[in-house]
Amino acid sequence: MADSTSRPPNAVPPSLARVAFHAVAAGLTPLIPVPFLDDYALRQVREQSVRDQLKERGLKAPDKAVQLLAGSYEARDLGGRLVSYLKAVALFPVRKVFRKVFIVLWVKDCVDLTSTCLHHGYLLHHALERGDLDAASLQGDGPRTVQAAIVAACARMDARPINQALRRLFRSSRLLMAEATRAFMQPEPTPRVPDREDESAEVRSLTDRLLEELWEERGYFTALQEHYVRHLQVATAPATPQAATGT
């Protein structure tokens, strides 16, 4: 169990801080009130997160490798599609009945996206630190192999502790609650003038609080790393010839 010692300001490497920043930014893409545009923004954030991590190590990958490592081929889950649908249709007859459900679904969508991006970004950071990807392997099957190990490792973990922490963060987000209420009361997508300074401050605030949660749950992420390494070792182990049966 993690101790209660406060995390020093510089305890988390800047590279991991950027992983958390991109995870929060990805989690806020459902606030975009236009269906499909939020999916596009999500892909851009995830791919930029991959490019930034590679760039930190002087690596450059083909677009296909970036897309594989970013999970851009993965479709939004049912919760995400449902929230996008609810944001795009009129709910005038049932506003009072469904308001709570609407906001719960929106928060769930934000939590799911942030959790996925956080897990994948964290493990990609670990893979690069281990040297599992280099200039040569990025041109071949390396990205697919590493991504498969990342997905398998995430599937082995019970993410509820992380998701519960993220749920607390997003429920306390003034920006998310304000946008959810606005979208519910005006369900037809309408253009708005974003306050970039306010939104950037919100992302930074949520990121700082997420980093505190990462520190408290460091045992969880150590186990996540171990699952990743085991799956990668299995995937890259040389095939052993079968012995002749002689029967």
C-alpha cells in the first residue's frame, strides 16, 4: 500500500507529466459539441502524445507506426458513441428525467478516455525507457508488437482504483460540469467562443491532481509494467522446435 508521504514537486519526470497532460486533454475531447469532431480531436491528441514521447528520445516514426502506438484504429466504445449521440439530439420532453443520466454518461466517457490514454501512454514511456523501440524497429513490426503487449497488460489489470480517482477529478471539474449543463440545455450543437486561458488552466489543474494520484498508486503502475514485460517477452521469444514424436 502506498505511503502517505507527500509527493515532492519534482518526483514525477517531466516526460510522465506530459503523459498525464495528454491523457487529461484526451479525456476532455467529449466537451467538443460536434459529433465526429470530438473523435478527430481525440486521435490528434493521442498521436501527438506518441510523437512527443518519440521526439524526446530523438526518434521519428512513420505515420502508421504512430497510429498503431496511439491506438487510433480503436473505435470509441458504446458509452462514447452514446454521449456523442445525446449531445447531438433534442431532449426537450425528457430533460428532467435524463439530466442526471446524461451527466453521468459524459463523466464516464471522459474517465474512460483519460484512463485508456494514461495507461497506454505510461506503458509506451516504459517501453521507450527499456529500449523496446528504436529507429530500426519503428520501421518494422516493433510498434505492433509493443502495442499488443500494452493492450494485453492493460487487460490484466483491474483499473477501477484509477478510474475511481479519475471520476472524482472530473466530477470536480468546473469546466466539464459547465459544458455538460450547457450542452444539455442547448442540445443542438452551437458554436461557442472557447476561453483558451481558462481551459488551459483547467487542464493543468486536472493534470497536477492526476499526478498526485499517480504517486499514490505507484504500486499499481509497477504491476502494470510487470505485466507488459511478461507479455512482450512471450511475444518476442524465439519459437522452440517441436520434438519428433517417433510414433
